[in-house]
Amino acid sequence: MDRLVNTVRPYAWGSTTAIPDLLGTAPTGEPQAEMWMGAHPGAPSRLHRGRLDEVIAADPVRELGAPAVDAFGPQLPFLFKILAAGAPLSLQVHPDRHRAIEGYAAEEQAGIPADAPQRNYKDANHKPELICALTPFEGLCGFRPAAATADLLAGLGVDSLKPYADLLRAHPEEAALREVLTAILTADPEEIAGTVAEATAAADRLGGPYTPYAGIAHHYPGDPGVIAAMLLNHVLLQPGEALYLGAGVPHAYIGGLGVEIMANSDNVLRCGLTPKHIDVPELLRVVRFTAGDPSVLRPEATAAGEEVYETPVDEFRLSRCLLAPAATPLDLTAPGPQILLCTAGRAAAGELTLDPGASVFVPAGEKTQVSAVGTEPATLFRATVAG
């Protein structure tokens, strides 16, 4: 078991205070958006033996276990993060594995450089993800039923939004959502910017259900993604609640602190709220135009004493351990790799003590017992592979 030294990514949307507050460090005044825990080559964690990706590459079976290597190859199949959103992130979707394989192969064959701004597929993997709130956490997830969105748009009283509302009422739901999203993203830039400005003024005036979208609009004035965002469900997670985001589900995080786990991929197709490249035809191949209420996940207690966030993927499994003081240590020994993260109180993992924000990597099969330190309870999140 090794203590991790992790990189904090300074993306512009990051909160300047949330991660420092968790870690007990002084804010620098710069955004601190994500703390990465894992072996992603973009920012691998370090331990006393070296970079985690290099440690795993030197002996993948020892570090990951034979079952994980057989299933996912000689690399850690998940990336674990603390995410602190101080401003809305881009509106985006992720491909399924089949489309990722096809898209990656096509872009490789076309000779598109990996760092080219128009590149969609950085690898041949899917990117399902799970976000679990540590504080109240606001986001957008999945399409709202078309009729309800038509009413929301009509309520703004903006003439240029009326055609979208009419389309949402006149066609079968999936076809209507596809047609409206396509129209928004291919509209004349000056015309849609005017529509966004009118909609923003109306949303500011009306408040209520329009408030989240008004806030987004002030961060991204004139962006067509503001209207696209109004097609999506607004979600407010309470601490301990989570959202699973599968392939093709449009989403955006608006604000809050959470832990996030995902398959080890960089594949993102953007729908708006960004100056970055938007490939509308490819986006429309990937988006799933299925409406409904987002399913908020709550952890399910196991006989082993942890609480699991169930998802339909094999690359990762997230669980939470609420450790009471003076309780019997919880045995987390597992046949696969683990990353343990303390988010509250002080926890013991083996012989190591973890303060909030501290994490450890546990190789496959290593004896692992955790407990609270002192007289206060502790909270520990556990990232590992499913199964």
C-alpha cells in the first residue's frame, strides 16, 4: 500500500477554494478544478516507487491482479478524481465502446494528429462515469420530456424560440429532440446569439425553473449551448447522492464538489458551453435522444460494511465506507487494484493515516483494513474494479 501524490488540474471552470478547503491548504487564488488519482498518462499519481503508470507497467499482474489484466489489459482501467466546479463545464457526451473503436480507427487512418483541436477520439475506449456529491452538487443530465421542454421554452416569451417549442410538440419525442438540437447547433451564429440574449433576459426576470439556465448564460453569453442546455434535466444532488452517466447521455456539471470515477478514456464530444470544437454530425451519431427523469443513485449497504454505488460497467466500482470511532476495522482486501480516498475525519488504511483529501494505492490482493482514527467518524471512498 502506497500513499499517492496527486496532480491538481487548474482548468478555468474550477473552484478556487473547494479543493484547498478539503485538503486543509491555503487557496492560491487560481482555479483548482480536478485532483487526479490514477495512472492516466496525462497526470499520473506518484508513489514512493515512482509514477503509478510506470509501476504498473513494470509488473501489471502483481499490481492489478491477473483477472483485471485479462479483462482490461496491463493498465489501470479507471481514473478517480475529486472534481470542484466553480463554473459550468461544457455540455458533452461520451461514445459507447463500438463507436469509440470505429471513430478512433477512422481518425488514425485519416492522419489527424492526437492533439489536433478537431480530433474527437483520443483512444478506442468508452467513457462511462459516475459523480458522487460531497457538497450540494448541481448539474444537467439527460433530456427532459419534450412536452415539458416545449412549455419551458414557450414560457420565456421569446419569439425566436417558438419554432423549437412547436417542433417539440409536433413530432415523436426522439425525432423532435434530435431535430431541435440539430437546429440549435447549426443556427446562424448571430441569430442564435440574439436568441440567447433575449432568453437570458427573460430567464433573469422570471427566475424559478429558469434560474439555473440564466446562470449558465451569464458564464457563456451568446453560446448556442445555453438553449441546448434547456433541453436537459436540472439535477441537484445532496451529499452522498450520485449520477451515473452512460454513453450518449448529454450532461454538464454546474457547481459543487464531488468524487468522480470513470473508465480510463479521454473521448468527449461537446455540444456547447465551450469555445472548443463541436463536430455536429459526429455528435448526432453519439447522442441518445431518450427523455426521462435522471436516476439519482444512493448507495446500497453490503454485508461487508461498505455502501456501493451500483453501475452496469466492469471497469470501475465506487463504494463509501462510513467508519465509526472504536469500531472493528473493515476488511477491504480485494483481488483487484484499489484507490482509497479519505474525504472526512481521519482514517487508518493499514499503517497509513489519511487526512481529508489523502489517498493510497493498494495493489491486488494486499491485506487491507481500514478504520477511523481518534474519536471522530471518518469517511473513505473506495475505487476498484467490478466483480
